[in-house]
Amino acid sequence: MSKEIPRSARMRIFRAAEAAEVDETIMPMAGLDENVLAGFQQVAGSGVENGHRVRCLFQEKTGTGMSLVHIWYKSGFVLPQHRHDADCVYYVIAGEIHAGNAVVGQGDGLYIPKDHDYTYMAGPEGVELLEFRNTATFNILFNGKDPGQWTRIAAAATVNAEAWKLQTKPPARR
């Protein structure tokens, strides 16, 4: 008698062309206090929406789940300080991340443990990343403790808005 293999244990193919934009079903927002909402208001209209593309390539919705997200932040894009309720490994495909004094380039990566606040900025050519998580869904909890971060994000978006419109593909791989 042969034993049926559960669907979750079978090989599955996923296609980049079928990837969906990351939304509240994959990454629900949390921590939306008055400081964060005021920050969102501050960056609205600055062009920040043209500085990134975040798509879910794979999401395992059964069992413990996994997810794989493809991210492209354009040159000088600044992420707001935030954290997630799941561990994450970022792998840099091309370009670079500036995280504090560290520069993380092509072939390098970052491990961010769950509940750890972080931010970074895309390098001068932007950055293309893969984000691996050991869960299908995870929250994004914004940290509203630094109101000045929204000014920095809005300023970066305003300075780069026209350049971002011209950046039609991620940085070249070396």
C-alpha cells in the first residue's frame, strides 16, 4: 500500500512573472501609532512610492510555512525603522545596502532576528535582494520613536524622485 505524499512535501515551481506585490495578507502592518501615521503623511507625495518594488515569489500557506520575497530598492531609498515577528535572511543579488557603518554588497547578506529594529538605505545604484523567512506571513511593526526618520525618508524621495522614474530595472550584477 503506497502512502500519499502531502501536497506540502512535493516539489513546486514558482515563476517570477506570477509574483504578487506584497500586501497586508502577507505582511500586515502593526504599530501604527500617531507618530507613524504622521510620518506616512509626511512622506506622502514625495515620490517614495516610486522608489521600490516588493513582490512575493513564494508563499507556503500550509504547515509552518516559508516565504521568499524579491525586493528592489532604487538608489538612495531609505527604509523606515521597523521590525518583524519572524527571523529573516536577506541576500544581496546586486547593488548594495548601507546599514549604519556597514556596506553589504553583491553576494553578501544580513540576518535580522525577529523583534529586532532595523533600517538601511539602498546604495548609489540601488539594491536587489531576496528575503527568506521561515514563515508564510509576518508583520511589519513600525518604530515611531524617531520622528526625524520621516524627514530623512521624504528628503531622499524628493531628491531621487526624477531619477527613480528613469530606473527601470535593478542594478547590474557584476
